[in-house]
Amino acid sequence: MNDLLSLRRERRLLVLLGLVSLGLVGGALYLQFAKGEDPCPLCIIQRYFFILVAILAFAGATCRGWRGVRVFETLIAIVAAAGIGTALRHLFIQLNPGFSCGFDALQPIVDALPPAHWLPSVFKVAGLCETVYPPILGILLPGWALIAFALTFIAVAASLWRRRAKRRLHAA
């Protein structure tokens, strides 16, 4: 019974993670459309990662057993790690002005992805990665993405580690 309650709690946390990820994409869209902050290729890639985290979290929340939840949490950890790398790269570019020559080699690749054709206003590149927009609470936008991806990674990694430790304890 305790295992069932634990699984139910884990599934609720996955739903929360999915909603937070979608909320972050919503915030990015607000900044784009209400504040005129055009997304760069790395911004768009980070949107893809947040959407992928949400999809995987919702899919994991539908699993009836721990095996499925573990698989989806492992995939979320991988996507969050990729998001961390992308956000770090974005921060590096913004903290080193003049790094770019005004053209981003990622733009044609990102703009060629199918969602850029389905929803161009959301997934089409319109800005440069080196453009620094006003910080929010003293943190640049890629810094917030880095925090969100890091917290996501830590949360699912901790969950996977706790579950593994419980299995070892019961096996002994």
C-alpha cells in the first residue's frame, strides 16, 4: 500500500513538472509577444527541451507502475541535461559580447525543423543569441532556463536515486 501511495505521489509530481515546463514556455511567449523580446536559435532549442520535458512528464504520469515512471524520469533527466548545456552555451555567448558575427549558424537548422513551419511565430528564429534582454530579478533569461533545467535534473535524479536505494534495501 505504501508503494502505491508513493507511486501516486510521484505521478502527481510529474504532472506538476509538466505544468511548470509549459508555464516556462508560456512565459517565454509572453516575453516574445508582449515585450518584443525576439527568440534566438538557442531560445527556440530551449523551448523544444521544455516542451519535451512536459510531454515526457505527462507520459510518465500515466504509467501504472514504477518501471514506466523510471523510464520517463530517465528520459527527462537526459533532456534536462541537454537543456543545461544549451542554457550554459547561451549564457556564455551573452556574457562574452562580440562573440557572434551577427549570423548564427544554428538559425537555418532550427528554422528547418517542422514546428517552425507549423507555428512560425513560436518556433522561428527572430533574434540573435548575443542579444541581452533586461534581467528578471537580476538574472538573464538563459540563467533562468539554466536554473529550471538544473532543478528538473536534480528532482528526477533524486527521485531515481531514492527509488533505487529503496529497491536495494528491500532486496537485502
